[in-house]
Amino acid sequence: MIDPKRLEAYADLIVKKGLNLDAGQSVFLIAGLDQPEFVRMTVEKCYQAGASKVVVNWLDMPLEKLAHIYQSEETLSSIEDWELERWKWRAEKLPALLWLDSDDPDGMNGIDQGKRARAQMARFPKIKPFRDAMENKHQWCIAGVPGKAWARKVFPGMPDDVAEEKLWDAILQTARANGDPLKNWDEHNATIHRRCEILNKYQFASLEYKSSNGTDFRVGLIPQGIFAGAQENDLSGRAFNPNIPSEEIFTSPKRGEAEGTLVSTKPLSWQGTLIENFSIRFENGKAVEVHAEKGQDALERMIAMDEGAPYLGECALIAWDSPINNTGLLFYSTLYDENASCHMALGRGFGNCLKDYEKYSLEEQHDLGINDSMIHVDFMIGAEDLDITGITPAGERIAIFRKGAWCF
């Protein structure tokens, strides 16, 4: 049984380093039904940190699956007035957003995925104005908690309680939640930021990726772009950590400047479907050809979700010798697997990957090359022999990674 004090320290970490609430701020918390005791513990931590209100939005994947089986596409595509009012409240009040993720990687298998995708595409234009209004104006954090189905996937063949305890232990370990979690994250943030400073001094124009599995790829970067990672700041200056765990240093590449092939090194769980052993070929920045041994239909749907879906929104750098990779586990969760080693993301880019991003409107950010999309899907390309080279505007080639490891 996991020591309750470890769980309390984890909840404390999520609230204090993940969200870093202002006194009197509201919190919008999304959680599954898997760990109600931990959710209650986290809610109490929010109130103790000064939250004025904590709104919990409970989700249940089996219920969501039933809705997609039995509801018509028209019903799934509609948004009720009360849903829009909730989005309006969030856009106006700017509550901190916390998502405690425990999703079953296979939870949506067997539904009509095309119907689901079309419904999402129909709903998104009504939600997008509210999302845009909140961009970079509030703190948000995603952290994991075990679900029984998720634990069974990671630790097959074990009794549910044993698998769940082992997943808890892995989550706490990779979240640096052992010992003194707050001190651990102060040190971790400082290390990430030092590496960002080194990368940003070069003002790279592009990055090249090569590994023996077939990855041979070049991506252009935005002249005003910067590398960031770990602790971020919103437009009001509040510091927060959006992902727990987080090992990545990332930037948003320039839309329209990507050539070559990226080969996945871990399965991708997307909307309850597992996509395995896949590759994506880019021309003029756009994904023009995809191949997957499993989940081909899902991969094709992904890049067709909207006009920005086949373009890249993120390049993330993580050493092969990372705490998550060293567990030897495949988590079947993007939050964890993306932080095992280098990854890319299709879809929406990050405006705060521009220097002095607060000076630019969303439209100006997109004009500079930040991609816009309803999706942001991370997929893993890190390999033990991955080489990454940065090319400066003057053409100088700087080694960033050699054989999956940082060169500095």
C-alpha cells in the first residue's frame, strides 16, 4: 500500500508547483472516477492554498463510450447552451485548470471513430473562441493518477490492486515526488532553464534529425522563436508547471518548413486507439504520407482533423537516459511516454515559444509561423542513436544530441 504521506506530498506538489494558485482564484478540475480519495485530497490542498472555489468535472470513459455508441452524430456534434456558458465562465474568470489523468488507453476501442472525429470537428468552432480568449492567461497542469484499466495495461497479468500500487509508485518516481518534491522541482526547473539559455544563444534557423530506424528529417525554426521547458509564466507573470512529470525542452517550429521522415519509437495512444510502429513523411511542412502497422485509420483521421492538423506544432528535446525511459515501462499515456525521449507534436503550436510573445496577437503569432489546430498530438521519435544538429542562420552546424544524449 502506498504511504498516504507520499500521496499528500504529491497533491501538494501539483497544487503548489503545478498550479501555484493566487489567493481567491478558482480552480476547474477534471478527473476520472478512479481515485476519488486523491481528488478530494487535492481539492483540499487547493482550498488550503487560497482557492475561492474548486469546480470538479467528473469524467467516466465507459459512459463516454456509451454516448458515442448510442447517440446520433447530430447529437454528439451539438453543444448545449449550458456548456457554452461554462466555457464563457472559464474565459471570463480564468480559473486555474487541473486535469488528473487516469484514462484507459483502450477505453474507446470498438466505437465508430470516424463519427467521433466528425462530431469533434463540428463542435470545435464553437469552443475555439473561448480557448483563444484563455490562451496564456491562466495556469494549467496535467498530472497522472492510476486507473485500474490503465494499471492493467502497464502491468498485465497482475492483480488489480498490485498493478495499481506499482503504477502509483512509477507515477511518484517519475514526478520527482519522492523525498522533498518541492525542492526537487526547484532544482529540476533550474537545470531545464540553464539548457534553454544555451540553446537560445544560438538562435538556430533549423534542426536536423537522424537515426538508424529511418528518421531523416529537417525542420525550420521561427527567427523570433525560443526554447522553453518545465516552469512557465502566464501573461500576468504567474509561474506554473503545466506537466508533471516534465523532462522536455521544446519549441514550436515554423509552419511550412519541414522535410523528410520521422519514425516513431513508442506506440501512441490517441483517443482510446493505440497507433503502433508508424512513420510520417513531410513535404513543405505538411504530413503527406503516413504508415502504421496498427492504427492506420486513426493516424489518417488525426492529420485530417482540420487544416492545421498535418503541420507540426512542437519539437521537444529529451535525453534517451531520462528518468521515465529508465523505468523500462511503456505507460501508454502521452503525458509519460512523451517525456521518455525526444518527441514531435502535430497540430497546435505554442505562442509562448516566441520571444516577448505578449507583444503579439494570436493572428500575429500565426503569421510568424506558429501553427493553429484543434489538436495537439505528441508522438515519440527518441532513439538511443538519435543525432540532432542545430543549424545557425550563418550555416554553422552545432551538435545538440549525439547517440541520444545532450552534447552539453
